[in-house]
Amino acid sequence: MEITTDFLVLGSGIAGLSFAIKAADLGTVAIVTKKEKSESNTNLAQGGIAAVYDKADRFEYHINDTIAAGAGLCKEDVVKFVVMDGPERINELLEWGVEFTKAGDDNAGHYDLGREGGHSMRRVLHARDLTGQEIERALHEKASLKRNIVIFENHIGIDLILESAITGREHSSRQKCLGAYILDTDRDQIHTFKAKFVILATGGSGKVYLITTNPDIATGDGIAMAYRAGAFIANMEFIQFHPTCLYHPEAKSYLISEALRGEGGLLKLKDGSTFMEKYHPMKSLAPRDVVAKAIDTELKKSGDEYVLLDMTHMDGDFIIRRFPNIYNKCLAFGIDITRDPIPVAPAAHYQCGGVQVDHYGETNIERLFACGEVACTGLHGANRLASNSLLEAVVFAQRSFVKIAKMFPAAKDEPIPVPPWDPRGATESDESIVVAHNWDEVRRSMGNYVGIVRSNKRLERAQRRIDLISREIDEYYRNFIVTSDLIELRNIATVAKIIIQCARMRKESRGLHYNIDYPEKDDKLWLKDTVISKNQQTGGKMV
């Protein structure tokens, strides 16, 4: 089936929905989402969204905190406009129906602002500890009121469609994106989506790692599709490991929000002693890269599998009121966080790199935009400051809309001649074990060799294994009918290769990338991005 729309949005998190709500006033919008429309990284966000929303706070404070966390790689101009646009975007979310937690019984607009690691002030707006869920609820309700928006659930992108599919000129000066081939997983049908503009809002790639806080859908689809299309990909070596994932045999990588430490929770070893004072003056409130590395170091020294996050010295009623979801979740596993320390360990959480975009979210491929976690905007640098991700998503959704609104009048009447999907004689596979085995091997290799602490030997070993697996996957993909499992496997292998390639290029340690063979930060040679594309390696050149 062929589906024509003005705007094709891949992803239904805060970035995709924010853009779609605005774009629906210009033309038709198709939102493609892999599972149910509310399943996204946004929906799992516990902490909140950071913005200067208190009289005691200042833009320069938030800017300085972001740049300090980013370890020298933040684009200062990007940090400034994202931070300064924050309050307006918060007001927009409030207008759309998002209900952030008020301070006590205050109905005068004073919000209960949280503080998280790396922040010098309280500036995190939240909805208790289910902020992402509340934002998704409000945005879906707002989107449902827009007649021009159609949401395609249980659809997964296979590949972007480029102008070269028609012209045959793959290496022209600048390609144009015309849409995407999409698999309808309910009907096992591949549809051709034609669009004037394509917006990647597919989120992150946590499932490239064995242990992650991300949902099962986070397989780096947008990164992989953009890479195969020739887009520039930047800074993928900077994978943020959340320091505090619940460690329990029955818990599936459940995130314990940084906000617990922001409210006074203390990190301790199993013997009850604190340790963060050895690693950073902010102790348990240090930035995430510092905390994750410190925990990893302590676990390697002790041989333990987890450390403890202790809230037991705090008022129990406050803990239950402030973190009701985390309290109940832990209680279901026999942990009363008002009385028991929480066993925690680091897990892959957030990619600070992604598809490289300009100040308006546009990629090097014409009419292909990216916003949210899939994009590398320059805000995060080498390490994301807590709760800046949702802020980045809404700011860049707005900026992408502004740019596209200016381009749309000239594009809206253009024909979009796109060839249908060509199955090329593929047959059904009776060897699904190959997919399952390779899926597991990719994720284990990344966890073992490309984790919090890396080395040249580990990275070389990882590249050899991933290259071998990738060749097997490519052969499988060419010969057999496409399934959602095969698409996701192909994508995590592609993203794994990109992460390894970027990590091998950066010959220093900075932010979230720590290589024991290059333990120091090198501002002389590496105060720049690592940027790669399918067609060329830029060797860390700023593009």
C-alpha cells in the first residue's frame, strides 16, 4: 500500500508528538510507532524536565551546569538557546494539559522543583516520579484533537527512501529524503510512505546493550536508517550509563531515578560505608558519568554485583509522597525503601550522540530532520546533564517546525515519485534461531567490551565480532522476508558498529568515554566531535 502525507514522523515520544501537534496546522501528519503509541523512552522518564522556572535560578546557572557536565564538547550557542527557550516550552506543555506537581497545596503556579546530579539549583519540573507518562498522556490527548494526524501503531521503519532511488545518482551533492518503507507488523505488509518532510524521533539505542533501562523498542532504528541513507552520525562513543538501575533477579532493568539522590539519597557499599566523596566534591550528586564510573570501579574492586542507594535516614512519608511509583515497584520486590537500602548497578541509559543536525534539527540530507534522543544537537557534549533530554526534545521540535514551516509552501505541491518496495525474491526463513543467537551475541559483546570502561584491545575484539555478525545478518537480510525481529537485529548491529567506530577514533578519555589506554582528556587534539558517515570517515572533523 502507498500512503502519501505531508509530514512523516517516525516515533511517538515527546519529540515526535510535539512536532506533529504543530505541523498538523500546516498539513497532514503520519506518525509511525513500533508498538503501542505511548510506548517510548519518554513514557519511562521518571525524573522530569529541567528549566529555569524559579526566581532564585538564572539562565547562566543552567548553562554553566550543562557545559560543565558536557566535559568541553557542548556547543555553547546551542546550550544557550535551549536553556533560554525552556520556560516558554514549559508553558506550552502546561497549555497542552501537562500537570506538573505543585509545591504542597499551592494552586498559585508554584511548582515542586527537584534537583538532580550536576544541577546547582532546583529546576526539575516533574509529575511525582512518572513525569514521562504524564507528558505522553497530555500530548496524546492533544494530538487526538487534531484531524490531520493519523497514528500508525505496530509499524516499524525499514529504510528511508532517497531521491537516488529514482535518479540512480547515489553520490550527488545532496540527497533528498522522500519517505520511508514501513513494515506493518500486524499484517506482515510493507507500505511505502511518501512525504514532503521526514522527522526522525525514534529515541535511543539502549537495547544494543544487554543491561539497559530502555524499553524493548529502543533498538537505534533512526540512527541505523539515517546512517544507511548517508547521514552524518556524531559522538556515538558517548553512551550514558545510568548509575542506579534496580538490581534484583526478578526486575527487568528498572530505573531508580536520579531524583532520589537529588532529595538526599546516599550511595553506599554493601558494608554501609559511603564512597562518592573519593570521586567528586558533589559526592552522591555528582554528574552521571562520574557516578557510573565510580560505582563500576568499586564493584570491580570488591567483586560485588551492586552498591546501595540509601534513603532510610529520610522521612518515610516524604519518600512515599515524592516517589510513589518507585516505592510501590520496589515494595513488589520485597524492598521497602523507607527502611531498606536499594541495591543498584549501572545500566545503559542514554545516547548523547546521534544523527548530526544543525540548529533547526536538519540533517545533511535534504528534508530529513531529527529531534530528541536520536539527534546529536551539540547540547549534551560528552555527557548529558540530568533531565535536559526532554527539554532538548521540545525545543528542537519547535525549531524544526519553524524551519519546515518556511520551507513547506515551496514543497507542498511537488510530486513525490517513489518506487514500491522490491522484495527481490526473498523467501520465508525457517531458521529464526539465527536471529535470536545474533541478537544475544551483539548485546553481550557490547556489554563486555564497549561498556563504562574500555581499552584498545576490548574495542578491537568487539569490532571483529560485530563485523563477523554483521556480515551474517546482511546475508540473512538479503535472502529472507523482512520481519520486525530481523529489522531490529540489523539495526542494533549497525549501531553497535557505529559506537565502536567512534570509540576507536577518540584517543582520549572524556565524559562518558573512558579508555584505559588513553586515560587523560586531550583538549589539544580532541576538543571536537567524532563524525562518521556510510560514505566517508571524517576523522573527528567538525562538520
